[in-house]
Amino acid sequence: MNESQPAMSQRFVPQLRIPATYMRGGTSKGVFFHLDDLPVAAQQPGQVRDAILLRALGSPDPYGKQIDGMGNASSSTSKAVILSRSVRPDHDVDYCFGQVSIDQPFVDWSGNCGNLSAAVGPCAIHMGLIDPARIPHNGIATIRIWQANIGKTIINHVPITDGQVQETGDFELDGVTFPAAEVALEFIDPADEGDGDGGGGAMFPTGNVVDQLDVPGIGRLAATLINAGIPTIFLNASDIGYTGTELQDAINKDANALARFEAIRAHGAATMGLIPSPAEAARRQHTPKIAFVAPATSYTTSSGKQVEKSAIDLVVRALSMGQLHHAMMGTAAVAIGTAAAIPGTLVHQAAGGGERNAVVFGHPSGTLRVGAQASQIHGEWSVTKVLMSRSARILMEGYIRVPGEVLKA
């Protein structure tokens, strides 16, 4: 054999060809699969399913670029969704979300993606999962979604024009370059008992609206630990040396800062009952989120736009998968809206106190408004619904190719 020619391996296994849809939802992107299109071995949770999603996104990648997959090297773009027709009463589609680690070989199934939640209804219609009788020729299709990761109901209000999902429009979403059609979302009972695996299932796992976290090497920090939308740890920006107007480079290029945030997140996760000890946090990157808040102040966004103090109620910065997010995670926005409505939380304090059923907060890319319907019953706070608007669009549809060796996982 000519040494310049590549050797032919007898172990060659053809690539799998799996139907998939690549979608943007809110400020995130992900690969969407119909459950029935996955290989039989991947139609149930387990190693084969995880192996397929990891390879589809291009993980684990020690270079951190996901060059050999569909991921785009950020927590916002390393995501996978599996949809199926719902067998639950009064629901249309079941939605399972996987946060795919970029540099580690695991998929985190511990929470939801609020941004991609906006794409679930449109994608379910596209995949034929919704009864055509439920879709108006012109108007709004109301799609009831069962979020399987956390056991919650999400409602998409999807605009329909001439019998098709309307994707283009003039709704502008900070963090997304181009306008699109608005998809209104309702997160139903985002923090009631039995909420996924967040502590004891309560909105405030410790029973307090503010706790004191003792973090070795950092000290004692006031924190609001809340389980609404996604388990989230809120800190005061001033307590950790920030203003709340920081952009990505100020945090993500500071290795010491990232290590401090991870240490705080790990101790907060243990305090919330999400993990038995802080040492377990490395295997649970998706939850809890960590965010820091400050009173409203003017600042310049990552795109150079000026946000005026008068236009917002507070500023919030949040980290996802160990990096400061370029905008705001949808699930964290649910937590922000919920905490802002409940007196005494750090978010409520930063927003100026008072009664609130909606809040506008500033994030690195601009602003976002989120509403919450909160009430106090027998001394306990309850949030029945959180509302916000996002947009969604199909970017590509066809087939994902992954090496057949994944079936041996």
C-alpha cells in the first residue's frame, strides 16, 4: 500500500441520519428532534440518547469550539430538545430539554430552557404534532406544553397566517439582531410544590426570602435562593464588587471571578438541597443559575445602545454554564419576575420595593419585561403565572448526521 494513502479501517460504521430541525428560540439556539425519529435505543433516557446529543452538538470538545457539531461554543447554543405528542390531559406536546456541556461528556437534564420554550409550539406545529383542527387559518394557536424536565405547563401563543406559523414580523428582542413574530409565553405555577428536583419543591427551599451563605475563601453573602422557572441564586452586585452593569468580557475573561461564582453556586446548590455537597456541583452545571442584581442605573449594552435608568426597574446579570450570559436566560427571567413580586427578596429590594406585577430589567444586551401574578395565602407566597414574550424561527431543517458508534454507548 502506498504510505501516502490513508489506511481503510475494517471497523467502519456508517453515520446515522436523523431528522432534525435547527431553531432559534428567544436568545438561544438548539437542535430539535421528534422522539419517534430517534433510534429506538435513544427513545428512552440513557447513555445512547446522551451520546447522540453530545455528538450532534460536537461535544466534548477540549478546544471549546464544537467545530465537529452543531453547537456554537456557548451555553446559549449548545442545547437539544426532544418533542413528542403529549399523552397528558389538556396538553398538546411533551418537551424534554438537554443542556449539552461543551467541554465535558455529559448532558444536564436538571432544568428547562425558557428561551427555547418559545420555539416548542412553532416546532410542534412544524413536526405535525398538533391536531390541524387546533390551528386557525389566521389568528393565534394556543399550544399547551408539558415541560418534562421540571413537570410544569408552559403555554405558547403562536401567530398563524394563512395556515402557517408566522415567523417574520416586527417584534424586537434585545439580544437578537433581527425582528421576528412575537410568541407570548405563560409559565403556569412555576414555583409550586413538586417543582422538579429543586430542594423540597418549595419556591424558597430554605423557607427564607434572604439567606446568608458562608462560602469558604469568600465570606458571608446575602442571597435569595428561589425555585421558580429554574433554581436561581440571587446576590447583591455590590456585595461581590460589581455594579450590575458589567458586560461579558468583564466576567468571562476573569478566571478568578468565574471560580468565585462557581464556588458560590456550589454552596448555594447544596443549601437549596439540589446536591448533597458542594463537590457535586461540577456534574450539575445547568442548575442552579447564579445572578447578581443592583438598582436601576444607566449603562451601555454590548451592542453600544444606551439604556437609561428611567427605562428600567433594576439591572441583572446572570451566569449560565459557568459564563456570563450575553442577554438573559428565559428561565432566569421567570425567577426574576417571581422574586420581584415577592417583598423582601434581593430582587424586590433592588427594584425599589412596593407592589409589583411586572418588572423591566436591564441585561447585557438590553431590556426585558416580565410579569408575575403573585398572591399571599395563609402567609405563604404563591405565583400562579409568569408572562413574557419571545420570538422563534426555523433556521434549518433536514437531517443530523452522527457517527454510528454512538449506538454502542
